[in-house]
Amino acid sequence: MIQVHHLCKSFHGRPAVNDLSFEAADGTITGLLGSNGAGKTTTLRMIAGVLQPDAGQVRIDGELRDPLGRQQRLGALLDHTGIYPRLTVRENLLYFGRLRGMAPGLLNERLASVIPALGLDRIAGRRTAGFSQGERMKTALGRALLHGPRNLLLDEPTNGLDVPTVRSLRDLLKRLRESGVCIVFSSHVLDEVRLLCDRVVVISNGALKAQGSAAGICALTGAASLEDAFVQLTAEGERSSC
Amino acid sequence: MLTPTLVVACKETIDALRDVRSLVSSLFYALMGPLVVGLVSAAGPPHSPNGAKVVVSMLSIFTLVAAFVGGMSIAMDTVAGERERHSLLPLLLNPVPRIDLLAGKWLAVSLFAIAGLLLNLAGSALVLVLAGIRVEASRPQVLLVMALVILPLPLLAASAQIAISTLCRALKEAQTYLSLLVFLPMALGMLVVFSPAPRPWCGFLPLVGQELQLQSLVSGTPVSAAQALLAAILTAAAAALILRFAAARLHRDEIVYGN
């Protein structure tokens, strides 16, 4: 479970996240929905412990922890895949497993489970230089899932992926949700959010605009579709920022 | 089970060993001194005592420089390169203190810097033998003492290179500044060689102290063990301080947002 309370972050005096609060429960997929520059990535980076908030708190599984403590409970795939081109898929995963202090037995067990689950068997022994975007994404996802985290952060994970890869990623996220994992997923693709997310958190200019189920947000705004509701909720903030 | 620092050091070493092009360029860089001096000697054999002295002084400056070149490629790749390739953020997502991550990178860079230095010493000894210059530095036991005296330098070089690399956003930027850093040992080495009488406290300073001790060893003058040890301690302390500065840099927002 991830709970965000009154999170604030500014860069050079310009607020990027402004008093943002929301909660993501176990066994659900929570979508952070916002336009480009709305503050989704900054929020995820603060939850993941790589950026220090100016104010506010992040609780993971009900506990207030320091950034390293949060990182022990989290798996994250933020922004870019960032895999090592001169290492094989297996070596990339082994490196991060060892960094997390996983025992060799457990690490091999997890590799044997994660590699086939992501369809990486065929390329596990290949160096990742020259991989397609989909192959890089699957390797990076393997890195985020290797230690079996109960909380998962994904920042626009379907960017640049082809339709079959998006579908297999969607299926994987549904399986993780069924196993009780708390997933926070940022996107600006409304269809993706509608298809996948149990709860939606709409952000504009770093501030919370609405949260609830997709249907609930439509009802709240009186809009016929999530797209209309999103435009309605974010239009005011974006007009004022122009 | 390896500590996170050793895990990072092993990964960086394997990664760098697979980067064959960078390895070859580091090899040429480390052997630059013996190659240049070898060519000068071949052009006009320095049989006179003064000629031999010039050759040996040149070699000692290049040895000082060698401590800064062996790890240069890996130092720029391991921090600025990680930033450019967007792999630094996933690394920082692991529950490992940033100083431990950086210490692992420093170990790997130091390893390559020491390898460059030893290669240079071996090459220098070979050039002296081939040029027929009989000095202390061509004796194996003196070479060993020289290696020990100068050993803290690659550790300092690795720290400084990593610290500079944390200030850079891209490989090209890091390459520019790390290439400029090589002029520091060159300039200080020349200062020592051409200085008529360096002050006694200079022997304790990082770089200057090691160059003075190299000069003494080459010319057969005994080196004060206490002075060499104190210079080594001060050099190692400077390396640790610089590494601390670099680790603090990794906590800044722009490290994550810098590209």
C-alpha cells in the first residue's frame, strides 16, 4: 500500500508537485493521469526515494520510512529503461539482485521465474546492445520485479511499445494485481488508464484534481467519457498556467 | 555474499573489460611516456650524463601522468556515461547508500588506474634498458619501491575523476574535463623537475611528494620512509574527502533531472 500525504516539490521556485495526497491500495492498479509536465514523474520519483520532497510524507505498507527503507519495499521502472548494453539480460538482472542483497539461491529461483514470465528466455544470454524498445522494456521490468516487490511504480511503461508488447504487459500487470501487488502507474494515454486502472488520480500542474474510479470521475464531472472528464478537470489549471 | 560496494566494483570492472575500444585507447595513453621517450632516445641516444638525466626526468613526469590515465575512460563512463544512458536513475532506486555505490565505482576506476601505472613503469624500465641508460630505475627492486611510493596517486586520481564525472551531464563533457585534469600531474611534475630547491614540506604534498620521491629513487638518493608514508596518508585522505564530495553530489536533484 502506498499513501502520499501533502507532497510538495519545487524546482528553482517553480512548483512541480503541490500538496498532492492520494492512496493506492494493495491488489489494485492506481493510474496517475495527467498531461505532459503535470508532475507524475516527479511524484513517482519522490515515492521511489530518488528525489527528496520539500514537504509531505510517503508511507509504504502503512509505515513511514526513509528513502532506502522505501526502496526495500518497492520495485520501480521510472522514465527510461537504463539497462547496461555490454551486459546480457541475465547479467543485468543478476547485478540488481545482488545489489539488493538477494541470496544466490533465491536470486536463481527468481531469475528462473521472472525470465520466462516476461518472455525473455530466448534472449536471456544476449548482450542488450541493439535490443528493440520492447526487449529493453521487458528487461527493465524484470529488474523491477526480480525481488518480488509488493509495491510497484511504473512511469509510462507502454511508451514506444508495439501493440502485442503492450497487451502482454497489460496481462502481466493484471496477474500482479491478482497476486495482491499495489501498482501505481502513470500515463497520459486515457484508453490505457481506462482498461487497466481500478482507481484514477487526475493531476494538473502538480495538484490533485480528482480521484476515484473512472466511472466515479465521469459521474463527478458529469462527463460522458473519461476523456471529456479529464479535459474538463485539467482545462482550468492549464489555462491559468498559459 | 558480496557487499554492494564489491558488487558494483565487479560489475564496473567486467563492463569496462568488455569495452575493448576504450581499453586500447587507455593502453596507448598509459604507454605514451615510454613511447615518446623511446622515440627521442632512438633519434639521438642520450649517452651524456645530462642527456640521461633529461630522459629520466621526462619518464618520471609521464609516470605521474600515467596514474591519471588508466582509469580515465571508466571514470567518465561509470558516472557521466550512466547519466547519459539513463542508467544512473535505476541504480539509485536500489536500497544502497550512494557512498557505497560510488565506492564500488571508485574501486573499479582505481584498479584500472593502478594497471595503467604499472604498465607505464614496466614500459619506462624497458625504454631505459633499450636506450642503454644505467640508472637505479631500471633495477627491479627500485621499480617495486617506485610502484609502492606512487601507489596512492591512482587512488587520488580515481576519486578526482569520479568527482568531476558527477559534475558532468554527458560523456563528452566529462572527456573534456578529465583530459584537462591530466595536465595537473604534468604541470606539477615539471615544477618539481625544474625547481632548483623545493621546500621540505613539499615532500608531504600529494603529487608533488610522489614526484620528489620518484626523482630521488631514480637518482639513487635514499627516500625517507616517514616522508613517503605521510605523503601516502595525506594523498589517501584527499582521495577519501573528494569521494565524499562526489557522493554528496549524487544526492542533488539535478543528478536525477540532469538530462
